[in-house]
Amino acid sequence: MGTIPIQQPTIDVGSDLDAVTTAVADASQVLLTVTDQAVATVASSVTTAQFRMMMVLHSCGPRTVGGLAGCVGQHASTVTRTVGKLIKAGYAVRRLDPQKRRGTLIVLTPAGTALVNAVHARRRRAIARIVADMSARDRRELTWALGALRNAARSLSARRSEVSGGRP
């Protein structure tokens, strides 16, 4: 992976929302590229969309097709097709929902879990190589800034949840 040029800000980014938004979007694109490369290297037969569904199942546990569709922001029919491909590849299975006797849940198989773990490990190594190239001061500032971003996102999510009565 080549060096990504970084343009030093010529304005006070602390007071310019647009500059900060652009910087976060640029960093997000770097991380998406790292993830895409990890998926392509570890699981060349899995698309990014399929992997995203696998990540939701890995982190949130079994889901109905409708629940999975809500998590990934896609129509249930699209999720049904994607889940079918994951099942055919051996990465997921359908199981009866113990809460609803007629419902089914989508569950990762051990092979699906292993694939998600392998992609995560590869992605962490790639991110570590990028971060290792930064100065200690830049790493500290990045850690602080990402913590602030995470906290702001959680706060915004909590406020939205309060307004919507807990609905997404």
C-alpha cells in the first residue's frame, strides 16, 4: 500500500466544521480501504456487503432477516439473497428462533466466525503498520481525537434513541 499524502491544514481545524468533517471522511476512507483489502486477501470469494452482514452477526449475534436488514440498511429481499450466498458458502445457517417457533434466525457458522476473526486480525495488523509510521505525539493526539469522536457519536445516538422512543 502506497503512502497517502497528508495535506497540512492551513486553517484552525478546531473551529472549522467543514475541515474537520473532511478530515474524518478522509480517514474513514483509509480505514474502509484497509478493510476492503483485508476482506479481499482473507476471503476473496466474499463481497464487502456479505462481510458487513457477517460482522453484524458476529458482533450482535443471531438476527432475523428483517433485523439484519435494519442493521445493514438494506431491503429484506436483498438481505435474503445475500444470506443465501453466505449459507451456500458455509458461513451462515438458518436456525429456528427459540422465542418464535415459526421464525428463523441467521447464525454464523464456525467457518463464518473464523473468517470474521481472520479479517479483523489482518485489518488490525494493517492499521498497526499505518499507526507505527506516525510520531508518538501524533499517535497520542489521534487516540484522543478518536475517543472524542466515539463519545460524540455515542452521545448523538443516545439522544436520537431518546427522541425516537428507542426505535432505530
